[in-house]
Amino acid sequence: MLQRPRRNRKNEVIRQMVQETHVSAANLIFPLFIIDGVNQKSEVASMPGIFRYSIDNLLREIESCLKLGLNSFDLFPNIAEELKDKFATESYRDKSLYLRAIREVKKNFPEACVITDVAMDPYSSDGHDGIVENGEILNDETLDILGKMALAHAQSGADIIAPSDMMDGRVGYIRNVLDDNGFTNVSIMSYSAKYASAFYGPFRDALNSAPKFGDKKTYQMNPANQREALIEAELDELEGADFLMVKPALPYLDVIKLIKDNTELPVAAYNVSGEYAMIKAAIQRGWLNEQRAITEVLTSIRRAGATAILTYHAKEVLENKWL
Ligand code: PBG
């Protein structure tokens, strides 16, 4: 045999020398859930180790992450039911929990990269990402609300705006609103290929944001489709997105790779709540080795082509020095 691929695996030094993919703290974005009140910290039942924090505790959590070299955070609010309405007006109210949280984080930690989620669902009495009329999700009318929300985030200090709603034309609409108001430097990380996935369940538990009727299939993508992701990615790129995101991550590694091969923009992937829950549940039962399973997941997402990974594992992999 002339070729013996095993020679390049014969010891740890050589294995590391030929390793093609690495995950580092710089690649990781940590999603954080916010809840109203003081000194609150409540665990999400379906996401062991993940908590909803009141703003004071959120600041403590971010401080401890920054010490680990984890510098990017994606914030999500848990909104009290009585503050929700059909038009998600709470999403751009000046004193809202979310806008206060953004301001506090940027005031205390200007160096932290704050990514904000633009979508109506946590604030919508219908639990949908758009305005509902006669059971339908209105596209163009929703853009106006998304624009107001994005502007409020930018005014509060957001570094990157991440529209996760999947309305048509929202990236361009938001880009125009930001630019018209002088926020030309605020970035857009678009959820380009966001699938109508079963893996968002634990997230909706965390925020109490599940749709009150129906599903999200008229706006989120069909899990069976790959080529359609290119349409979404191309449009977002033309409309001014700075990052293209694929979500979920693990069941859609092919989509990450496809988009990566068709854009020069950085690609992000969201390793979602259900993916986290699945891994943690098996670990709790002793069925998987925690360190190996989690690092393999993150490495695979990087290998597929994601530059940035939004993951609930971000803090634990750094705390435990698993990378
Ligand atoms: C909603 C939104 C969802 C997630 C991020 N933004 C859920 C949904 O579309 O219903 C899911 C994230 C996760 O599951 O971790 N705009």
C-alpha cells in the first residue's frame, strides 16, 4: 500500500497538525433569555442549565461570559401576557423590558456585541411573527412594525439586528429605516433560511411564545427544501444583509454548506433550543459523553461552513475549556 491515511492519525501531535476545522470563542454567540423583575433566575425546564434572567442578573451573567472571552450575545425577551397585543406594540415601547436590557448591557459593557432579535412573536397576542388577519399572516403591513422594532433596537445601542420573522422584503425594509435614521453602521444578521422546525419547542417554552393557532409554515421554510434556501439567501444579500443565517443547524448542515458555497458573506448557524435539549437529555441519562458530543456538534457546524454559531452551549464549552 502506497497510501495509508492512518499515518496522519497516528498520534495527537500529528492529528492536531492536520486538523482542518477549529471552533474558538470568537465564533460563538450566546443566546440569553430576559424576564421582568429583580433578582430573577428561572431555569427553562426543557433546557437544563439555561435560565431566564432579570436585567440585574443578566448583567452578572454577561460579565462572567466576557471573562471567558465570550463576547457576543443574542437577547430574547419573555413578555408578560397582558403586555401582548395584535400589533406587538410593546416591542418598540421606550420603557419596555427588552429596550431597557439593551441599554443596560451597552452601558455596562460597551465592548460586548449585542445582537437583537427582530420578530413580533414574543410580543404578539397571536404568537405569530406577523400581523394576523382572518387567520392569515400579513406580510407588507408587518414590515412597518419590524422597521419600528429594529430602529428602537438601534437607538438603544444594538450592534447587530437579527430579523428572525421570515417576512418577504424585511431585510431591505429594515436596512432603509436604519440608514434613513443615521444607523448606517448597525449590521443585519438575517435569518435567511429559517425552517418551520420542530426543534424550536423549548425556546417557545422559555418565552411562552408559541403560536396561539396554526403553525408557521406560510412564512418559515419547508424542511424538505434546499434550493429554496438559495432564493432566500440571494434576496437577503441583495437587500443588504451582512450575515446570512441558517436555522436550525444540525439537521440542515447541507443548507449551511450550500449557502456558504454561493456567497462571499459570512454564514451563521443557529444551533437551536431543541438541538440543545436533545443533547442534554441524552447526557442526563448517561447515554452520551458530554464533552465529546458537544464539541463534535459545534465542530460539525463549523466544518459545514458556518463562521458564527449561535449556541446555548457557548458558555459551558469555554467554562470547561473544551475548545
Ligand atoms: C422567533 C424565533 C424563534 C427562535 C428564534 N427566534 C422561534 C420560532 O420561530 O418560533 C428559535 C430559537 C431556538 O429554538 O433556539 N422569531
